[in-house]
Amino acid sequence: MQGNCSCAFTTELTLNNLELLYQMALGSCSRYSTTPCVWLYRNRWKSYFRDIFATHGGIMKVYVKDNSGDPASPINGQINGLFFMAKNIKGQPPADSPFGEWRIQIPSDVLLSMAPNLYFADFYCMTGRIHYVTLVATKPGSTTDKYCRDKLLPLSHDNPFLFKRGRQWHVCDTPYILVELFYTEDINIYEMANESGAK
């Protein structure tokens, strides 16, 4: 059976595509529903953290971004990083996480001072109800920063998702919107714990 079919497949989101996603995220994320973001945190299973200390000397190493989120995201398979969640409740992370039983949490101002360039990378639906805003944090002048500058939408520290007000970072806490940060530098857990108040 033959017929006429006009189909378009997107292998990688363009800047125009990302702008549309950004506008959708803006429409879902109220600037009036925010909370202090004192901590950025990463949950994983015990075996993950045990391997970091046993094999990598306490260095949490970046890994290549997988195909989670939008399968056409321009960062999939292209940049390395570590996912951190930004959701805080009255300045503290929630007690539980579906991503693992062990957690490292780092003061937001510490982490974002080391990789201060922010980019909008994705807005996607996880379960039909929960939506994720994906931001990328890069070190100025790094290879990853140069890539993101060409492929993603740069954000100021006054963006509506994860933003600075005075000296304090804040995060959007609109119901069913979660902000995640793909942090693109290795992290020395020992240094963070001893010098930066991580725990």
C-alpha cells in the first residue's frame, strides 16, 4: 500500500526549538512561587559513593549525558556532567529521593560560583504530571562552555528557574515543576566537605 506521507524528524533540537521549549517552561513556572535554594544535591545508591572513595580518591567524576529528557536534546552524548536537583523546601532538600538513598548536598552559592555560566537545555515531562527544567552550569572558557554557547540558550542569574536575589539563590517551586542542574565539572567530595560546608 502506498500513499503520500510528509513527515519531519528532528535529530537535534535547534535554537528555535529550544526557544519554544523555553517559552513553555516560562508559562509553567511562576516567578511568584519560589523558595530559597540553599542546597544543590545529588542522590545515588551506596555502591556509587563507595566506588568514588574506593576507586577515585573521593573525586566525583563527570560522565557523558545520556538520552534522558528530550531524545533530541543537543547535550545528549555530547557533554559530560553530574546531575544535581535544586528543589528545596524552606531552604532544605526534601527528605527522600527516587534516585538513591545516599546524598551529597553542596551550598548553591559554592557550586554555582565554580561554574557560573547557566544555560537552558530542556523542558520535558517525566510521568505525565511532573515536568523537569534542565539547566547546564559551565566553567567560563571551558570546552563545554563553548559548546553550550553555540547549542543552548544562555541565562542570566535573573532567570525564573534558578536565580539569585541579593546574595541568596532561589528556585522555582511551582507545583509539579522540578529544576535540575547538569554541572559540568568534577567534584572533590573531600574538599567540598572540609572547605565548603558540603555534607
